[in-house]
Amino acid sequence: MVQYVAVRIFATALLLPFAAVGARVAVAPMEASPYLDTEVSTNVAINTWRSDARQVGIRLQLEGTPTNNLEVAFGRDANRNGVLDMCEVDAVYGWRGGRYFVENVRGWERFESESASGQCGVCSFRIRNDRDVTPRGFSAVCDGAAAFAELASAPPPAWLYRREWDCMRVTRRGVGTPSGWIRCDIEYEFFRISIR
């Protein structure tokens, strides 16, 4: 199989008075590790000047096994070295140990969901934000079934997405043929008219 990691940040067109703007970032395939306990990762900067992320979508696709791992971590690159270090990670979305998971790293919280179909493959997370870029809605569909019901409560926890995040790190671990990829879509509102 071909290893492929893609990260795409874009905006979709909305009805007036909103318009769309965005950027696309393509991440080259990660090199194979020479070790049996493979781990490869790459870091991607997120626009720090944007404060109007209305909707964030994270999609994982992989041939999931009990021993492989595919995750995307979000946080703030405080030391500005271009790498999201472990101490800078706030939240992680992914597949690990045979389950999909969402982690609040700083709060030591972890939410898991098994593959409903028994066929691991695709999990999509969607976060809807309010005008202050605070999460107001959350949904997840993993392998065709709704997942993470405990996080879909209203309102969802604020740690699911933070406006100060400026970096994300994609990591793949495991043996065998690499097959996973991650896509991140961020929809922005950049024009607004308010009349009083």
C-alpha cells in the first residue's frame, strides 16, 4: 500500500453575508522508519492570525489494527521551534490500541470508541464553534456509526478546540505497511455585517 499523509485547511463558500477564504497545505509522505517499532511524525503550522474558525473537521483513514496508531495532536508551539513538543500538546484525536480516541492531555481525560462495524477504517470528527471560537457542538462518525456520545453533549468541553493553537503534529506508529492518512478542514468566516 502507499503511505499518504495529507493535511488540508480550507474554507467552504457560505451564503451572503459570509464568504470563504482558506489555504491548502500538502504534507509530503512521511519516510519509513528503519526500526521495527516504527514511529514517524510531521508538524504543520496553523494560521495563528485567524480567530474566526467556525467549523473544524478532522478525518482519519487507516487500516486499523490493535497494534498500530494514527493520531493528530493540537497545541501551541510556545518555544517557536516548529515542532509541537509533548509538553505543548493540548488535545489529541486518533486511533490507538484498537480504538478511536479523543484526549484532553492537560486534563488527563480520555474518551474511547470501538469500531461499531468491526472494520476499522474511517472516523470523522466535527467541531462547531461560536463567535468566540469556543466549541458549541461536537459530533463524530466512526466506521459509519455515531461515536463519542459523551462528548456530543451540549455544550461540549472547551478543550476540544482552542483558538490559540498554532501547530498540529501528525504521528503514525506500528509495524507493517503504512496506510493511514489524516485530513483537517477548517472553515472560516472572514466577512460579517452587523447592524444595530
